[in-house]
Amino acid sequence: MEYYQIKSKDLQGVDVSKEITLKEYGFGYHVLPRKGIYRFYIADDVSIENDQYFYWDQLELPLDVKIEEEFNFIDVEDVANSMGIDPSSWLSLSAPEKLHSGILYYGVGNF
């Protein structure tokens, strides 16, 4: 998927700017309550040019997803420690925050 194919309306992410959250951070998402899903856009790590991402994979997960169960290789303690928080605090984060921190820790290729 290319940048222009991702709708700007209601896009959420690391930054309020669609361009920055996708091209610089490589992560954004839509909450789709009618479908009961998150639609995540995760940068393809081989699409980096000039420190910006250009292609994204799309991942859809239910709104009640537990990232640590969906991706059972995630070591909660290790990921939490990498963020400077305790495991119980990490478990209380939203699914998008957990997914983004997991991507930062393990690399995009694992998701």
C-alpha cells in the first residue's frame, strides 16, 4: 500500500500529522467501531528512502485485542523496560501503544 492510499480522515498515530506519523514514524491507524477493528498501517522496513517510509502493510485486529496474546513472542517485561515503565503499566496501555512499542522493540519484520 502506498502513502496516498491511506485516508487522512480520523487517522491516528504517533504524531497528529498524517505525513509525519506515517513517513517518519512508520505507524498509524484508524479505529473502525462499526467493524469492531483497528486498521493499522505499519511501514515496510525495506521501503526507506531518505529516512522516510513509502510503503505500508495493513493489519486489522479486533478492538478488544490483547497485543501480548496476539503476538505471544512479546516479552512484556522486556518491552516495558525498554520504555522505562513497569510491566503492569505497559499492560494498561492501549492496543495501538502496545503494538507500536512492540514494533520499536522487535522490529517491523515481526509484525
